[in-house]
Amino acid sequence: MLDSTSTSASWWATVGAACSPGYSRPTTRSGPRRRSVRGLGPAQHPHRPQGRARRLNTIRNVPVLILAGEEDSQFPVHVVRKMADAIEGSTFRVLQHTAHLAARENPEGVNAEIDAFLAALPAAA
């Protein structure tokens, strides 16, 4: 793992910034500092719930399965449900006894939900 005293500056410039737009290189012990996103008002900011709902609301005419872990403290079920509600026609399922790393903690449950979701889709013409 790279830290702020090693070669992380070049790594962050090439990889980190591309993977995490809106964040700058970590400069404090508490983690990355958020940069402002010019030209976006509070309701349009990509890291705010209102902006997220607006972006999710643009997903249309495509099958979407959203899985939530019952015990996920990073993205609690009520937050994930709001995300699912923002996508018209999405399918929302809650995995029992599962936290944030659903595919790792409950691979059978994740695979069963994916299999059921795909089986319910209409056949391609």
C-alpha cells in the first residue's frame, strides 16, 4: 500500500484521480480532501444525494438489479432503496445476513439473485 511519503504522488496523478474524480491527493491523515466541482450547484453536485438521484434518474430502458446487504453500515438498506427508487423499473433485493462486501460474504446469495434476475428478463429478439 502506498502512503503519502512514498511514490504515491505519481500514482495518484495517474490512477487515483482517474478513479476518483472530485478528489485530490490525500494531504491529511484523515484522508482525501474534497475539491470543489466548478459550475455545479448544490443539487447537482455528484457527491451529494440530490445530484446522485438526478444522475440515476437518467438510467432508462435497461434492466437494473440493485442488491443491498441487510447489515451494510456504509450503504444502509434505506439509502440503497432510494437509489433503486431513482432508477425507473429497477429491481431491488436485500440480502439477509450480508454486509458491504456482498459478493465475498454471500456469493451464493448474490449469484442466486443475479440468476433469478437474468432468468426473468425477456429473451432478446
